[in-house]
Amino acid sequence: MSMRTGTEKVASSPRPAIEAAEWLGLAAAPTFAVMACFSAVGTAGMSMCSAASAFMPIDDMALMYALMSLFHLSPWMKLVSARSQRPNIPPTQTEGD
């Protein structure tokens, strides 16, 4: 086991972990939107606990997934905002390239 002093730098960079977290943040909203669609068009037998399923066209789970999709839209809004502020960057080029 080797001991490090406080002045040594860590060999690995946290950048790959940050990029992975950014991609996961972008994946959340579309995933929840697809799940909301699947639960909204699901079979009637799937809503065994919902008492108001005849009155509402969308059941509780589809509503929950739709709300979760809306709450997770902020990474997409940041991405669109950043792209609109710098229109000269092609969509395939990233900032570090």
C-alpha cells in the first residue's frame, strides 16, 4: 500500500465521470417520456390499483412518468441554450475538439 502526500496529483482525471453524468442527465427525460407513453397505451389490466382509470385518459404511472420527464428537462434546456448562444459551432463538434 502506498501513501500519498498532499502535494501529489491524482493520476486520473474526473472528466470521464463528469461526461458520463452529463450523458445520463440527457438520457433521463427521453427515457421517462417513453415510459409514460408505454404506460399510457398499456393494457387495461395493468391499472389494477387505479380507481379513477375510467375518468382519466392517463393513469397514475403515466402521469408520474410524464412529470418526471418534465422535471428532468433541465439538461436539455441548458444544451439548447448553450447551442443558441454559440451558433457557429457545428452540432458534431464538442467544446474540447
